[in-house]
Amino acid sequence: MKKISIFLFPFFALFLYAGNNSRTCFELLLIDTEGKMVGYDRTSGKIVEEIPESWYGDIFIPNLEGEDIFSRKSLEVIKPSKGKYVLYVVGVDTGPFAVRMETRDKDGNYKIFFTSGAISPGEIKKIFIDYTPEVGGITHIFEDDTPPVTDIEVGGPKFEVFGVNYISKSTKICFNSTDPIVVEGASGVKYTEYRIDNSSWVVYTVALLDCSVTSNSVTLTWTAVGDDGNIGQAIRYDIRYSTQSILTDEDFDKATQVEVDLQPKPSGEKETFTVGGLQQGTEYYFAIKVIDDANNISELSNCVFARTLLDVPYFCQADPQWRGIPHLRPRDVQTENTIGKVGCALTSMAMIINYYADYHPDENMRNKIVKRNPLELNDLLVENKWYAKNNDIDFRYIVKVSSGSIMMTKEEEPPTDNTVNGYLKNKMPIILKVYNEKTSNSHFVVVTGSCVPLGYTINDPGYKDNKNLGKYGNKYQDLRRFKPSDGNDNYSALSIRGYPGRKK
Amino acid sequence: MKRVLKISMIFTQFVFLISFLKSADFSALTIRGYNGFAGQEPCIQLLLVYDGKRLGFDKTSGLKHEISKEGYIYTKSKFTEIPLGTYEYEDAYGGSPCYEIDIAKPPQGLYTLHIIGIDNGIYCVNMIAFDKDANDVQMYFSGIISKGEEHHAEIIYFPYDTSRMKKIVNIELLKNQLKNAFKYKFMKNKKIKSSLLKKLNKVDKLAKLNQKENIKKELQEFISILEQEKSNLIAQELEKGQNYSRSSQQDKIILPIDILITDANNFLASF
């Protein structure tokens, strides 16, 4: 399912837990190529949702104490058409803002894009979005429509004739463009255009990164730039990553350099590179610089964030090895309730157990966990009667199955994306309860990764190829939280909160 | 010497306290309410009360589901006054749909469970309690209920010991269950209905006179009638080639006659 999700929240969203002073100082309005709108129409003072399958409104998030709320604006368009959109950020108060954009293509690949700035009442910021579903979403975002500040350095000799400065035709001109609204945490998109006399306009932009992830790799995509603005071909790329954001040249110098065996393509073509050897469930920031044939180094690209997926082993409840086996009953019992038919909870539980057998943070506890596939887990639960009376799974028995190494946990806070992402950030997969409208059945899936707010990557025990919640309307009903136990119960509820994708 | 012993005892207590403080807390209490017939929607809702705090069904306003802007489905009109407690409808555990009360780290003490009939039928209540060290205990009971009727149970939760659950059985409950069993055709042999009711009415009268021995005698006769009926049912099923115990185990069909026998025995034990 193609989707654009645009989230706007106070820049101080990083202080999500700081108290109740955060507020939104802006409204959003998105207009498509046909002029249809979704968002706040300041001419009428009303919310409009003319774009099909679109939604705009407030989302409230409890603070740490669960008392006060922090609000953010949310704008969603399901199945957006290919084309250009304009997003207006309309100031209603003075303050900073941040826009986090997530796009997903029909295959569930997603991209995250950040930008931010300051706004005052009545002020309008424009963000241009070019949505291309085939490559995973946004391809270009041009911030504001006022030209960035452009310094021009003339490298060759100048001469003056009757008070007018002239340069010779072969003089090299270097453009150094900076976008004044780019601040920390912003996209870093730098854009200008130039022409000499009546020749064609040349667009100059630095490389713009996007990414997609697996449990041990991040695939970066960007548009190739030339050695002179957007003309020609660069000679090589310098790609770096860090667990801290890369926003300055200093950050870039400190970041880990990737060995890049990639010959740059001509300007304007898509480049793709996969950074491998990464750790599962870890947050990484990536940035790129481009080097030309004269060894000139470009400015820093935007910094993209990605969290690698949790390496949760996958089991399918319909695997021929166990799909016909009675669910939580002795094997010789005749029943329609087989693992293949009703074993989503059992299979999800097996995935969690096998994950912690590899990744429990405490080695001693890790060694206590025996890896079991759904069939073996079913046998163990039946043998020990570790299930509820009506042949139901009780997830709390995970503590028995794992010899005390994993426990189901609970918190007062309601299930929100913050909760899910807090767990994922701490490398703890959880189980989501979802609802399939087509079959009118509830179902359990294991979450392995996420981006804001609903772009969860899942292991679906019912459907091997289903890797996101699209089948379930991008919604979930409830969640089951688990945490590794080291016998000391050190994994407190408060330590696992976090905001997805926040900058460190 | 005394002083050494005292210091030693204090040290032992200290070590015990430290080990207690450091140990993980797995304590939890889960109570599920099912329909007595496998796969069918629950005919009961649950409400748990502890120290005046409520968790579960709010029978004054009913149960409603609302979907938030973010797509979460919230169950409205329910009490969630017990910390770390939830009450939800669950239908994806792989067995039968149920209403589930779940409490993490429940406080020690006496809980009263209200079983509220939302349909006429046979229900089953299942309790799973974990203590702090993850030792588990499962208990369950069944009942025959009509819409709007309310049954009760008591749960004593111990974080350091085995917890207990007991259905509260009195003469009114026995009479109602017996009437429900015939009214909703869970029991069909009308020949025994009047004699069973007579026995319970007699028990009721005797209770007012506090004649315990006679009550026991009447209850034993009540149970005997039911036991005989159960034997007849088993024999009939065997004739049809069915296995009473096997089919009841596989399909989780709780026979109403078993419920009546169990409850009557529990009531008898109270005298």
C-alpha cells in the first residue's frame, strides 16, 4: 500500500517527557496536483479532507506520569497518487516546528524524512513533495520557494572596463549554496539553480539519501550528482554511518567510513548502496559526501536515520511440519483446532523465545533458553499443561518455557506507537494483536521494526510474505509486551520509553 | 553468645531481604470467562473487586468498543481501577473467545469476582495465578447462568504462596442453576426436575431452622439423583457409540449435570 504520513510536532518533541508545556504552534495543509486539500484550511478555518483516504487531526500522547499530554499534528494520505504535492506549514503561534515524513510504497518499503524550522503567527512555510510510489516514496523535497543564499567565487582573473567587472570565458565559477532554513535535525536539502547569460538553468543539489532496512543492513538510495553541480559525473562517494546523528562535517569525520565499491553514475540517476555488517535492532545515522575528479568534496548530504530490524526468527503456523498438529492438545486428539488454523499466538510466542535464545542480554539467562519451533513448543506446553483451560495460549507461561529468562510485562500506559517503539529501541520484540477485516478474525503478529508511526515491520505467523500491517488496516488492537529477565527485574517500565527515530 | 545469635539472625534476615529485593517479580493473575461450549461467544462478563477497586465489566453502561484516531480499539465502559490490570475481549489465543482480566503484580488479598450473565448459557471461569517466583496454579469452575443473573466467586491471591479461587455456592444459586438447566434444555429429563427442586426447597427450609444434619441428608440425596442421572446419560451415550468422558474432554463441553453435582458437593462441604 502506498502511503504518505506526515507528522508535525513541536520541535521540542525530544522533551516528550519533560512536562505539559509543549504545544503545537502550527497547522498543516497538503494540496495535491488537482488542487484537492487535506488539513487545516485557514481561509475557512476548518479542517478539510478532500484527498481520498486522507486524515488530519491531533494525536495526544501521555507524558511520563500519564497525566499531561503532548500533542502533535498528524496528516495521513493512504494510497497517494504519484505526483507533486505542496505541504503548507501555517503558523498560529511563535515557536519551532519539526516535520517528520514517512512514505511507504506498495511493497511496504518505507522512508523517513525530517525537516524543521521556526515559525511565527501567519507565517507560511512551503514544502514541495514529489511522490513516486515505485521507488518507495518521496524522491525530492524542496524546502521553501525562496532561493537559498548562494555565494559565488570567481576563481580566475577579473578585469574592469569602464567600471564594469568582467571575467574571461574560461574562468571557473564555483557555487556554494546554503539553505537558510536548514537547522539541526532538518533535511539538509540544499537547492539552488543558476545560469550564465541565456544558457539553460542548471539545478544544483547535493545528494539526498533515503534508506530501507533489514536486520543487519541498510540500503541507501540517492540521486547521483555531477562533478559540477548537476552536470557531469562524480568520481567517488564517501558514505559514513554513526549511532549519533551526522549533521556537521565534524560529525561526518567521526563517523564510521564504509568501503564503497561504487562507480558514481551520471548526474540525475538513482544510486543504491547497501551498508552491511550492522547490528540488529540498532539505530544508525547515515550521510554521504561526493568527490569529483579534481578531488573537490561536496557538502554533507542530509542525514538519514534507520533502525535495523530485530533479528526475530520466522515461523509460519502453516508449515507442513506442524500445521495439522492439534493446538494445545495431545497429538492423538481429533480436532479442527490445529496449529495451522489457530496457532498464531503459539507461533508468535515461539518466535519471541527463539529471538531471546540468541539475543538475551544476559549470557547466563540466554543459555537457559532452549530454541523450540512451534511444534516443539506445543508439545512442551501440552506436556506441562502450560495453557489455559479452553486450550488457549497464556503468554505468561513464556516465563516457564524460558526457565525464567523471559517475562510478559505490563504497564499502565495505553498501547501507543511510543510504547511499541520504546520496546523496539531497547531490542525487545513484542506481539501485536491485529484484526483482519476480511476474515473477521483477530490475529497475533510479532513486530521486528518500525518507523513513525505505523510503519511496522512484522513477522506474520499466518502469512510468510506479509511484512507490514497493511493487511490489517495499519492498525492494531492491543499488544503483549515481553522483556528479558535477569533475575533482578532491572528492565523497568520507565527505561523502555522513547520516541521513534528521535535525534540523539 | 546470645548477642552472636542475635547478630546472626539479623544477618540472615538481611540476606533474605536482599535476595527478595533482587529477585524478579513474576506475580500475575489472569481470569478468563468462557462459554461452556467450545468456540462459542462468552455468555458472561467479569468484574473483579479488590479493596473497593474495580476491574472489569461495568454493567451499568454496558460494553462498547471505540476506535481512536490512531486506529487503536479501546474497550470503553469498563472499570480499570486496579493498577496494572486490564479487561479485554480476547479471541486469538487459539481456543475459545473469552473475556479476560489480567493483572500484573496483583496485591495480596481477597478478591471478589462477579460473573455477570449476558446471555443464557453455561460458562466456565479459569484462573491462572503466578507467584513472585513464577510458580503457577490453575483453577476453574463452571456455572449455568441466565441473562442478567450474577454469580460470585472469591479469589485469595498470594504472591508468595498458592492462590485459591472458589465459587460461592448457596441454595439460591443451586436452585437457579437447576431451573436454568431445564429452562434452557441443557437437561431434558423432566422426571427428575420436580424431585430435585423439592430437595432444594427442603434444604432451604431446613437452613432457616439450622438443621445441619438434615440439610446434609437432603443434599446427599439431591446429589445421588444427579449421579444416577449422569450414569444413565453415560449409558445412553455408550449405546450411541459415544464416549462421555472423552467427548467432554475434547470438545470442552461442560455438562450441566457435572456443574450441579460439583456445586452441590461444595455446598455440602460447607456444613
